[in-house]
Amino acid sequence: MKQFFTFIKKEFLHVLRDKKTLLILFGMPVVQILIFGFALTNEVKNSKIVVVDYAKDVASKEIINKIEASRYFEIDHILSGTNELETAFKTGKIKMAVVFPENFNSNLLHQNKAQIQIIADASDPNQATTLINYASSIIADYQSQMNQLSLAPYRIQPQVKMLYNPQLKGAPNFVPGVMALILMLICVMMTAISIVKEKETGTMEILLVSPFKPILVILSKAVPYLILSTINVASILLLSFFVLELPIKGNLVLLFSESILFIITCLTLGIFISVKTDSMQTAMLLSLMGMLLPTLLFSGFMFPVENMPIPLQIFSNIVPAKWYYIIVKRIMIEGLGFAAVWKETLILVGTTLFLLFISLKSFKIRMS
């Protein structure tokens, strides 16, 4: 029995001396509890909206004040006319618009009814439906207050319009997210594992002493996955169009170009992981867990990034999948051109060049 406890003590000492194991044992539960329990929520709040107020009367101003006082909405600005709505939605920041017609208060007082138009960005149907419900509740609350002060029953009828996805299909939301997730996992993990495998088997030393330059050795590992991932993009788009009946509203060449750029970004990330690791197990762990969770949590695919605390919003900016997800939605779903995605494209290009530079600087010509 004494020997048994001695072995237990030895194992404890091994665990306590290994900082990586301690980080996994105690750090991961804390991080997951904080992220899943506090930061990530499907609740929609602080959504940026715009208002078009043709009425400019007492009733419209009171409803606008109620909307502004709600924690669910943040009025970005008040537009002078509906001709500016398209430009506002193209920025990607505006999630909803509320339009008050002329003589809104007069119609409500004299005809006992009035209409309000609510326009939502339905490229994310769940978020759009939630925002419509929030706005309708605020309008219904104002209507209830008016009915309490008058014998005549007043009725305010919201007219709902869904942009980009009037049928509220789920495909416009999950197809861009699935594209980002699949490309991120395949490109990063397969590239990292293929290079680290050469290190473990010892064949990397043979390749490095060959007439080929080291950079060509590394790039030769990435090119097959670039071609295969491009085929993956084509298959996803074909399935989306013919099976899910999701039309590609934007420029197909631009969409493919942006997808190839994202694939190259992921490949350079896989090269970076392979340079920093020496075992396939570590490379797989970093590629799978290190890429899967950030892509799911911080790309905006499953959880609205704008609802997260500021530190996590800042952290989400280093996740390449976030920018690709925005690009695909704007080109494929909203039908926008390069002018709407140039910033995201520039970020992916900068990320690719940075990762490639760091990888080349860290790459060891001699295997120790």
C-alpha cells in the first residue's frame, strides 16, 4: 500500500510540474464558464437601427424615445428619407429601420389607426425575427398606454419587410458560416499535420538538404490543400444553389477570389502552427480546438459579436473566419460588390502576410 501511495505522489508531482497540463486542468474550465455563461448569448441587444420620421409629431417622437430607451436598440441616426435606407443597410452595421409615415399622429387620433413600417436585415433570420418582435412589443406598449387614456380603441399596425431573405430561410445564415468553418478546419489542420508529420518521421531533414529551397518545400505541402479546398468551395456553392435553393446574388468571380484569399490565409496559419510545434498530437490539438471554438464563437456565425463584452469583441477581430463570414454574406446574400468588402479583404491580406513572415522567420533550416 505504501508503494501505491508513492506512485500516486509521483504522478501528482509530474502533473504539478507540467505547466501546460495545469493550464488545461484549471484554466480551460474557468475560460469556458466565463465565455459560455457570461459572454455568449443568443439574446439580441444594442442593435444599431435607423429611423425615418416623415411625421415629426408627438406620437412618433414618443415612440422613438421608447425605442431609444430600450436596451435592445441603439439608434444610429435619423434619416431624412427612405432613399437613404439602402445605403445604410449596405454598411452592414444597421440591423433594422423604423419608418413613420406622414400624419402619423393625426391618423391615429382621427381614424383610430395608423401604420408603422419596420424593415429588418433578414440575412440572419433569427436575429431579424427577434428584433421585429422587440419593436412590435414597444409599439404595442405605447398603443396600450394610449388606450388607457382614451375611450376610443387606438390601433397601430406594424408593416414588416424583410430584406435579403423575405422567406426567412436558415440557409443564408448557416451557409457562409459552414463555409468559413470547413475551410478553416481543413486548411489549417491538414497543412499543419502534413508538415509536422515530416518532422516526426525524420524525412524533413532529407527534404531540407535537397536542391529545393526550404520555402518551396513548405509551399509544396500547402498547394494540394489549396486546390482541394477550392473544389470544396465549388461543391458547397453548387449544393447551396441546387439543393438549398440559395441564389448567389453577388459576383461569383469575386466570391471565389475572396474564398481563395481566405484559403491562403488558413494555409499560412497551418504553416505557422507546424513551425511552432514538433508533434502531430500538439498540431492537431492546436488546429482543431484552437480553430474550431474561435470560429464557432467569435465569427458571428452562432452568436452576435456585438452582444459580447468589449474585450471579446476586440479578440474576435483576430479570428480570420469573422471577416470571411462577413464577406460571404455581403457578396452572396446581399449582392454587394468589392466596395462593401474591401476593408475585410485588406485585413485578410494583412493577416496572411504577417503569418507568412513570422513563419519564415521562425522556420529552422536544421532539425535539432
